[in-house]
Amino acid sequence: MNAIARPASVAGNSILVGLIGAGIQASRTPAMHEREADALGLRCIYRLIDLDRLGLGPDALPDLLTGAERMGYTGLNVTYPCKQAIIPLLDELSDDARAIGAVNTVVLKDGRRIGHNTDCSGFAEGFRRGLGTVPMDRVVLLGAGGAGAAVGHAAFHLGAGRLDIFDADPARALLLADQLNARFGAGRAAAVVGRDGLRTAVTAADGLIHATPTGMAKFPGLPLPADMLHPRLWVAEIVYFPLETELLRTARAIGCRTLDGGGMAVFQAVDAFRLFTGVSPDAERIRAHFASMDAAPPTA
């Protein structure tokens, strides 16, 4: 076991963690963490804090964080729709979380709430392994929320030349484009406005990254008209419950190279596990755990 400084809350080889989000009952994240902990001789209890089941919204985050601290949680993963709403409630942000403006992992330690973003590194690692070297001169990003911000940063780390960003809220797309240009260079990101603008961007693109909830079990369907897709396009998905989304099926049917959201799910969990426990997990073993759940209901 490759150990690094272990949080005091892992004393006794036991940790309590959870996932806050809406419609997360199908998530594979608890099983990935618990099974890897078992393999490392740790005890991990991973609970789902499903806003839909509880009849709550993101405005409940202050009470949920306080409750987690009082119950001795080591940390929390955070997903839709809380990755940006949680930031004002935290004491500290990692450099990546601050730059991205979204948090998906919170470590609770010594009375402090420390926010991290493992979506960016998780998407990048999954992309490298799943698509390898693909053309990235022009890439379209669908979605400028918390997940979109993370994969937008990852796209530039992966070598994207230009990123065209489309969101149902044009102001949000413009804000993310401005943030990316400030970090990676002026003119490298742009907001796309309207259906015609999106069609033009996709037609000229090498690849498409989908980072909205559309396609999840809770929000079925396509995030853009099917006739906008073309065979020269590679298509990367971040949704992983279900693993096979309508977008991936449609893209694959016309000859696109595709990447499901499983890689991002696995590698963001690898990094989050390390933050929670102070122990470096076996990434390949976690990938095997994830794959073994394919026979079960599709998940996060």
C-alpha cells in the first residue's frame, strides 16, 4: 500500500463519507470506494445523500454540511446540482477547484471544509485511456455548469486548440469562456449562441464533449439534434448513469468514435479516495470494480 499522510479521521482504519446530489440512487461511487477500502484493509461506509429522495434543493447544503461534520464524516463527494453552490460554504479551495470554480470533493478535517475538484483530472485520464490521440484543433463543449467548467479546463490540458461552449444559459457559457481565456490564452474559448451557432460550431469541430445532465436516467434524451452530428466527430460523454446514453448510441451509429463517462467516474473516484483516506488506491482494481457492476442497474 502506497501511503501518504493519512487524515486523523482515518484513525482506526474506518472512514465515513457520502455523496450529495439529486437523483443519485443508481450511483456506483459508493461501491467503488467501499470495495477498494476493503481491498486495502480499511473500513469505508459510503452513504448517498439524495436531494430528490429527501425533498431538498441546493439551499439545504448549509444544514447538510453541518450535519456531516457533527456525524463525523471524513468528507463528501458533490454532484449535480451542487458543485458550484457549495463553494461559498467552504473554508478553503485547492488550486484546481479555485481555477475551475467548481467542487466535487470536500474533505472535512480539523473543523475545516476543504474543496477539491477531481472531475478535471478524472476526465483527462479517462480521455487519454479511452480516446488516446485524436484531433483537437476545434472542440465543442455542451454545458457550462460545474462539470462543464471542469472538463473545459481538462480539454485544454489535453491539447485542445479552440473550445466553443454552448449552454442553455448564454451568460454562463460566456463566463466560462472568459475564465478559460484568462487561464489558457485570449481567444481560445468562445461562447456559442443559439441553435444556428451550435450547428456551425459542431460542423467545424473535431470533437464534442457533453457535460450536461441530459441523457441521465432522470433526464433522458439527446442534448442536441441528431442531425448536427457527423462521422468525422469524436464524442465524449460525462454521463455514466446510464453508461450507454442516447447520445453515444446515436453518434456510434453514424460512425463517430465515442467515449462513455465510465473513465471519468473511475478516475475522479481514484483521486477522491486518496484525498479522503491519505492512501493511494489501485486504479486498475477500481476500474475492474466499476466494470463488474455493468450487469447491475447502470450507475454514476
